[in-house]
Amino acid sequence: MIRLRIKVVCATRRSLALTDTPRPRCPDCQGEGGHHHDYGDHNGEYAGTEWLSCPCWDENRCVVLLPLPRRPRWLRRRRNHGRDPWATNGYSNEPPF
């Protein structure tokens, strides 16, 4: 049985998609969709963590419903790039007196 939800995905362009969710009462993952598995190198030292998906859901099942519109250029946030310290938020960190 598929348990669908709406999610914003960003593959090539932001869009709304229907995705599958993990089974909430799964005895293996308790609704999280998988487990983190720590592994070590040949000396037994920690080498990293990998995600093991639970078979109760398919994390790659995704159907794009509709692309979200892009903001017009004049509405996009302008980045400061360190030029003007007052342009970030309009406030100063200096004491008033």
C-alpha cells in the first residue's frame, strides 16, 4: 500500500511532487524508513555511517505534479558580498551612546 505525501523537490527546478512515506507501524524501522549503520575500517576504527533503507518504502518513488514558478528577478534577494555593512539588515551592532 502506498502512503503518499506532497513534498517540494529540487531536481532541476523546484516543483511539487507526490512521494511515498515509510509505513508508520513498521516493526523494523518504527516509521523512520531505515537505519543508520556505523562501520569501521580494517583496524576497527570508525570509518563512517551509511543509511540502510527499510523495505517498507521506496525512497526513489516520486512523481512530479507541477513545477513551481520562479520569482521575478526584481523580487529575488540581493546578496551583500561584504561590500556594505549596513546593507545586511539595516541595524548596527554599535552601542547607541
